[in-house]
Amino acid sequence: MIPTDYFRPIFKGSTLKKPLLEIAHTAIEWHSHYNFDVTPVPPELMEQDPVLRRLMADYSFVGGIARMPENTCYNWHTDTDRQVGVNMLLEDGGDSRCLFADTTTDVVFPFWELKYLPKTYYVFNTQAPHTVYNFTKPRYLFTLEFFDKDRALTFAELCSVVSVNFP
């Protein structure tokens, strides 16, 4: 059984997968952000989605699409300056893996995979050790990054809000 302190799905489906994928496929400008190529998502677009609109009512965040080339790995890590994110896999050719572990210091250790469901946002614990392996095609991920007063928002706090608003 997967521990519940790594990620939590938000079971109200996204209405933005198609327009977000369009942005990913047509973006001209990509910026380096924590070793990913990222392109911004306009707030006006995010306001059209019920889940994101509800989160925007209470939190400050920016949205972006992260692109990861084929045959690359983002090594085991915890995020340095954020506690939580919200992610949705847009496209990966069915061939990427996002893994979590309690510890990565041993030579052999157990891990758990986040198997993204289509059109599903996930509250993502960026303080749990995680990695991404991407194989045959570029991987596109929609992600939210909280800022200002909400930079210190934790996984547990956001999960609590999500469970009340999107049971």
C-alpha cells in the first residue's frame, strides 16, 4: 500500500488538459527553472478550471508547464524552497515514472510510484524524496508553485483544504 504522505489526487477532473497541452506543444519561450524547461500558464486560463479557481480564491501561486526531454532522469531529491505543489501529467508517451521513497541513503530501498490518472491534479509533497525517469518522448507536466504568504504552505495543510472542497 502506498503511504498517503507523498501525494493525494484531487478527484474533480481538470477541464484544462487540452488547452494546457496546446500551450506545451506551441510554446516558443521556455525558461530554465530548477533544471526543467518551463513555460508559464496565464492566470486567465487557470481561472476557467473549477479546482484552480477555488484554490486561487485562497492562495497565491503561479502555474507553468515543465518539459523534460526523453531519456533523462531528475535525480532523487526534496525541493529546496517549497513544501508542496499541485501537479498534473499532461503527456509522456506512457513512458515516464515518478517515484517516492522514505529514504534514498541505502543501496537498496523500497519506493512507490505515482501513477498519474488522466485529467487529475495531485497535491504533491515536495519534501518527500522523489525522482522522475523519462524514457521515449518529451514529458509535459502542469505544475503550481505557491508564493508570497503561501510559500510555507505544507502538504498536510493543502490536503486538508482539498479534502473539504473536493472530497
